[in-house]
Amino acid sequence: MSKYNVKKVEAKWQKFWEKKKVFSGEDFSDKEKFYALIEFPYPSGEGLHVGHPRSYTALDIIVRKKKMQGFNTLYPIGWDAFGLPAENYAIKTGTHPKKTTAKNIKTFRRQLKSLGLAFDWSREINTTDPEYYKWTQWMFLKFFEKGLAYKKKMPINWCTECKIGLANEEVVAGKCERCGNAVEKRDKEQWMIKISEYAERLLTDLETVEYWDKISKQQVDWIGRSEGAEVIFRLAGKEEGEIRVFTTRPDTLFGSTYMVVAPEHEIIEKHKDKITNYSEIKEYVEKAKRKSDLERSELAKEKTGAELKGIKAINPVTNKKISIWVADYVLPSYGTGAIMAVPAHDQRDWEFAKKFKLPIIEVVSGGDIKKEAYVGDGTMVNSDFLDGLIVPDAVKKMTEWLEEHNLGAYEVNYRLRDWVFSRQRYWGEPIPIINCERCGHVPVPEEELPVVLPNVKKYEPTDTGESPLAAIRDWVEIPCPKCGTQAERETDTMPNWAGSSWYFLRYCDPNNNDAFADKEKLKYWMPVDWYNGGMEHTTLHLLYSRFWNKFLFNEKLVPTDEPYKKRTSHGLILGEGGEKMSKSRGNVVNPDEVVKQYGADVLRTYEMFMGPFDQPVAWDTKGIEGVNRFLNKVWNVFSQQIAMIKWYESEGGEPIRAKEDQLVRELHRTVKKVTEDIDNMRFNTAVAQMMSFLNSVTSAAESVGPQDNVWYYLDRDDTRDFIKILAPFAPHMAEELWQQLGHSESIFESEWPGYNPDFIALEEIELVIQINGKVRDRIKTPADISEEDAKELALKSENVQKHLAGKEPKKIIFIAGKLVNIVI
Ligand code: ANZ
Ligand code: ZN
């Protein structure tokens, strides 16, 4: 038995796969294609985390099996390399993010290669490569052409101390992550992308894809479709003006006793001359702006607000004057930013009304509105023409009434907001627009793309809130492409989500200079057949990229409406003990160390074995030791068995294998289970099954021959099949054993094993039932019937009952798979 040299074996096969291009996807192959995708990593300075390989290995296993099942597989990799860490490092040290990024990519590439992943390295892409972001810019211009990219004043997070705009993730509990000082909202003109226009399609088309339920649900919640009505409230008196609200409960309009607008609502500034307590209001508004959305929407907290004195609104059905309030529980970005308050039937309104002593009128019977708002079903009361109706009928009737009187209309509202598509930062794709005083926003001509990021001296955003690009005057100042007068380049860059919104398309044709990808190649490879990624990306990234693809589909630039046929998700890997892995806790496990100590096969198999794939799971050193012992045992048993098989064959003999043997049946069951478990991402139980099979192999072994060699009762075919199902998990060891079996091609060029269904059914036996040693019955049962079940069955037998004649058995003896003897 040869000793297993992990390092040598793993390096050997990694080189082999790369040289023979075993895993490169072949464009236009006649075979059926299978396109697997993982979320390409951000190449951070910390290098690969043990969390990364969990997702990568899972799809790697799926890809290797699919390849063996005859598919033309594509499993690409690249770098989502624009991002804050490189930029912050640049701010701190002055090192160009390009340099940092290149260095980090080198580390990531080496680490990923050391894991033996079946990536098609010839398709590697990098979102910060001008040849890549040229097409991101080109697509932005398509959005712009179609009116889906527009500019709007939007609040940004502004650190009053650092005097820069912050990304959302840099604001921690309302404070600047760097300096700890207060962050406030500041309005700034920003580029926006109209994803809201696609809200309905993004929702309904979820029915056409196979996403795990919890993922679809997150998409549905994020899109947040609500049906209801828009209602128009006129201002009282000679005052010109109106306040529009969105409500899901137009039926409760008779119970609307006051209105509330968000602090940002235009009505405040528009009517500031009429508002008699304007300075008090102004103060409230300023305070509210400093709170985060989360702080404002917390349901439980104490309601705050102030009345806009001097103006009133008119309830359109009662014609009564009602007060108008400003309160921060009304969000500016949902609906119209104003509500009709119905304190009897909305808990937030109820709390507010109680605090400020506002009238509460019950309009749906069934609750006790003295105690709390009643949100349940019931019949309408105090509601004139709605009285006696049940809620859904009242909703319909009121909506019709509003439409007839031009006071409102049926409306569908979405929680999904348009996408803020600019950042005032350096390390992102420049937005390819030239701002001209005469012509407005003018696209950079296509032939001038890419607009390459110029070199700057300082990477901080400027203290006016502009990106550092704004300081490079000779880059900014440029003649307008339309009219030729002096104009200025847009200095905002794109958000981190841009490059990842279409990378799966570029993989289909990564080196194309004339298009983002060749149409025929896109037609061949798209859609992605299986996409796995983190739950933290099943909202924004998934939505953005689906939207982006849908837009391109509309423009007839891509062949499929949906980019991903299937989406699944892995659980996080936590540190030993179950806490989040982090530098500060000192519990980060470095994959390099694990590979060095145990090898890639052990790391891979361990990560698949450590727990259900979709659940978070804690790292466990004992667990990895167990997997290491398992793979060592595989090596010892199989390399010796292969040697024995070869010896038999060279002697012209037939290796012994009892075809009907228990072990062969178990092998077939194992093949079936591993096949199905891989398809269902139940990797842990697949590994467990292989472990249990190996135990059966070693316990059935016998010493044979003069040298006392161990014979494991597996012939060439059995041996081959086990190595094949092990191969996706421990590909290096499997290749090595495969080669020992006498093959020169990669094991992944061989065919995935089938199984004999006759072997799968558990064997039936005839359980012999005796009383005091005399046979009294024979009962058919599964071979593996438990002692408890067998005894119960035996005692139930009619014949046994007759012979027992009510006597209590003294003792019951059970011999597994054979008999039950009742002693009386
Ligand atoms: C009157 C009413 C009566 C409401 C009632 C509810 C119950 P969803 O289901 O999430 O779409 N609303 C509307 N815009 C808001 C905003 N900008 N900030 C905070 N709340 C807002 O919620 C729709 C309901 O949320 C709307 O229906 C409105 O209150 C409130 F018995 O109008 B409702
Ligand atoms: Zn111009």
C-alpha cells in the first residue's frame, strides 16, 4: 500500500485539469449545456475566507457530477473588484486601488486554485478592467436612452465631521463608521435607475423560475406589492392645494380624523407662510432628518409629531375639516409620503391619536377600540353608504365612489424604490455622461467608451460632497459632444452593484471586443441553470440583476427574460462555538492553513459534511479530523483493493464478488443516495452514506492468501463505482485511484454510475416465529426489522396467540434477520 502524499497528488491533478482543459465550457457543443454560477468574490485584502468554499464546493460537486452525466458544463469565476475596502485603503495609504486589487486577486486566484475547483479559468473576468466596465457604461447609456436613468435630488448620508458622503454600510447606528460622529441626511442630485417600472414583472415572473421558497419570498417582500387606492384630500378654505395619500383601506375613509405627512413632505415648504408655528415644525423636521429609517419605523417606540397649525384638510366623504400633522412614523419614500390617519383601525394612528388627544371613530365593528386599534374583519358602521357592508365589499364600493367623484382611484403600490445609481467616490465605473448647460445630460459617444478612471492624487471625496474626480479639472472639462461648448463630465461613479448586475452574461463570451457578448453564444449558454449565493444577496443583487437582464431582454440584447433558472442559498460558516467569524474575535479559520495541514479534499468534504447546506454551521476541528480519517481510510482500503484486483487479473483469475451480497446492495443504495443527495444539496447525508458504506466494506473484509492480504469483496466494477461517486467530493484522491485502476483520462470524462433498482429495495425475509423452539408461524418482513418490531409482530400472530392461550411469555429471544423464539 502506497502512502498518500496529499500535496503531491493534489498539485498533480490541478495541473492536469488545467492543462487538459477538462473543465472548460465548449461553446456550441452538441451536448446539453449546464451553466453553474456562484457569486463572484470581492477580492478583499484578507484573502479567502472558509465561508467562500462552502458555496463554491457545492456547485463544484454539482458541476462535476453533471459533467459525468454527459453535460457540457460551464463554471466560471471572476472578480467583483470595485468596492470600499480598496478605496478606504487608498485613502489611508495613497496606494492606488488598482494596485491593491491586482495584488488581492493574485492571492484569491492562488487560493481558489489550491482548492481544486472546476472553474473555467479561461473565462476569468474583472469588473474593474476597462474592457469590462466599458460595457457596464454602454448598458448605462441604454438605460439613459430609454428614459430609465434619470437625475433626482436624493438624500445621502453626510458625515458632519469627515465632510464626506457615506455609503449606507458605513453608517453604523446613525454614526459615521470612521470617526463616530453624527451622520445626517443631505440632499444631492443623484443618478437613479427606474427599477420600479419593472416591479410587476419582477414579481409575477418569479413563477417562471425555480428559486427556493425562502428566496422567492424575500423577493416578494422586497417588491412589496399593495393594492388599495389613492385618495385626494383638498386643503380647507381658499387655500389652493391638496394632499394625496395611498391607503390599503379606502373603506375606512369615514374614520379618517386627521392626516399625517412625512417631515420631508413638500406641503410644509409650500405653505410655510400659512403655517403659524413654522419654526416649531422646522425644528421637528431637522431632528427627524437625523434619524435613520429604521429608527423612524420602529413600531413600538413612542410616537412624536407636531400639528401644522393654520392649515386644515377636508375629508372628501365627510366634508369635515381635519387637522394636518407632521410625524416621522410616516416615511417620505413610501406611497405619497402622507397618510389619512384612521386611529380606530391602524395601531400606529391609534397610539398617535391617544398621545395627541385626537378623535377616534369606529367604522368597522368587531373590536374594542378603547383598548387598541381593531384591524380585523367586520361590518361597516358610522359610514353612511357603506354601512352594513363587509370590509372587502366596502373597499370596492368606496374605490368606485372615489373614481366617480374624481377624488381618487384604485392603485397598486410597491415598496420597491428606484435604484440610487451614483456614489461620490473614486473607485467605481465613471458614469458616461457630459453635463452641458445648453444640452443637458449628453451621453458620451459610444466610440469613446470606456470612460477610463483617471489617476487622482487624493482619494477622499471633496468637502463639497463631490467625488474626488471633480477636482481633476482637465478631465472634467470637456466640450459638449452635441454643441461643442465647454461642458463638464459627470463625476459620480456607479454603485458597487453595477458590475455584478450582468457578469453572468460576460462569462458567455469574456473576450469580445465588439459586444458585451456574442448573441449566438448568449443563446447557447443562457440562462444560468443553477445560481447559488448568500441569503444576504437574495434581495438587492438578485433583484438588480434580474431587472438588468429583463431590460436587456426588452431591448432584444439577451435571449432570456430571466437570467437564472434556479437559485439556492448556503448557510454561513461560523467560528468554533457558533459566533460569527471575525478578526476581532480571533476565530477566523484560514483556508490556506487547512489545505496545508489536511489538503483540499479534506477541506471540501468537511465543508460539505459539517451540516445541512442551507443552515449556518460552526467550524469544528474535531469534525475535520473525522473527515480526514475517513478519506485516509478510503485511500488505504481502495488503493490496496485495486492492487489486489490487478493481481487477480494478472493471474487470469476472477476477483471474488458475491453478486447478491449485502455489500453490493449497499453500494447500489449508496450510489442512488449520493446521486439524489447531490441534486438536492444534501451533501452532508451523501458523505455520511459513503462513510457508512466504507464501514460495511471494512467489516466484511477477510484475510486471504499466503501474505494475509485483505480482500474487501469488491470487484473492479464495484470499486470503480465507489471511486466515481466519491470523485465530486474528493476529486484529487479519486483521480489518483482512478489512475491506479488503469485509466489515463480524467475520471470526470467517465460516466456517472447507475444502480440496479432491484438492489435498492430492502430485502425481505421470512421471520420464523417459535414457541419453546417449535415453529408456529412464518412472517414476511424487511430484512432489517428491529428487535422491538419483530417481537410485537410475533406476539400479534394468530397462531401464536392460540398456542399462548393467555400465558405470559417468560422470555423472548430475537435473532436479527432470522427468528423470534417465545419461551413460556
Ligand atoms: C389608512 C388605513 C386605515 C391604513 C387602516 C391602514 C389601516 P402597506 O400594506 O404596507 O402597503 N401608509 C401609507 N403610506 C405610508 C408612509 N409613507 N409611511 C407610513 N405609513 C404609510 O401599508 C399601507 C398602509 O400604510 C396605508 O393604508 C397607510 O395607512 C400606511 F385601518 O391608510 B393606511
Ligand atoms: Zn451642449
